[in-house]
Amino acid sequence: MNKQLLEITNNMKGSLLGIGINDENILDVIEKNDDIHTCYLINNISLTGKKFNMTKRGKNKKINIKKLKKHFKKKSLDNVICNYEIIKQFQRSFVPNSIYINKGDLYIYGNEEDLETLKLKYQRYTADIEITKVSDGTIMKINNQNTKNKFFKDKIYRLKDFGSDALELMTDILIN
């Protein structure tokens, strides 16, 4: 999977938001790529589990992953790379926020089973989703060039996701 991610980051242009990128080789490729003019990295979770460290304009700031819209303008980022393990607990808010801030491609890497459920959530907004299976994982590419967020649409999907999560929790409790 690292070879695929190295190729992807080597071909990127514009601005980049990286969430959960901990591999030194990928960070070196991002640093050496002259076509990436701005790079924001959210690497590790703080002690509370809901805030991330991020360097923006030379200062360390704590950013709540649920409030990415607050820190980035609409369609301001060209590329986003995410580790699924980092964003899985924030799926309900991350999916609409990632579409709101991204105008290019969104790459999410992780396990195949986990990405299938995330694929269904992104198919509400766009049909341009490619899944590449690699020997040690899966990379999902989502094209956000023609996607749009609508306020009521996002609220309805958030309620639907909350209901399905609550139903799943109740079935887990009843079964165990």
C-alpha cells in the first residue's frame, strides 16, 4: 500500500490535507514534491481523542475533526489523504465536511471491509468512486469536483446515520 500512496502523493498538485499519515517515506515525498504548494498535516490524536495537532501558519493549533468546515473555506483544498483508522469514529461529521472543503480528490486507505460501509456514505454525494485493492489494504479514491453540499440533505443523512448507529448499538446490546 505504501508504494501506491507514494505514487499518489508524487503526482499531486495544489494544496493537501493529510490526516493520520505517519510513514516517513510519504512525508518525504510530500516535502520534495514542488507541485504541492500548501500542506496541512493532522498526524496524531491528543489525549481526549477528539482533537488533532496541526501546524497552520507557523503555530500549533488544536483542531476538532468535527469542525473542519470552521478552519477551511468551501472547496479550498485540492487533495485530502486520510487513514481510515483515524477518521472512523468521526464518520458522521467527516463525510459531509470532507466534501465541503475538498474540490479535487479524496484518498482514504484502510481495510476493505471498513471502506465498503464508507463507500455507501460517499455514494450519496457522488458516483465517482474508485477502489484499488493492494496486497496489504485498500485505497478508495473519491472525485469531489462535481459534488455539492446542501444543508437539509446533510441534516437528513446525519439523522439517518445516527438512527442506524443507534439501531446497531441496540442490537449489539441485545445480542450480548
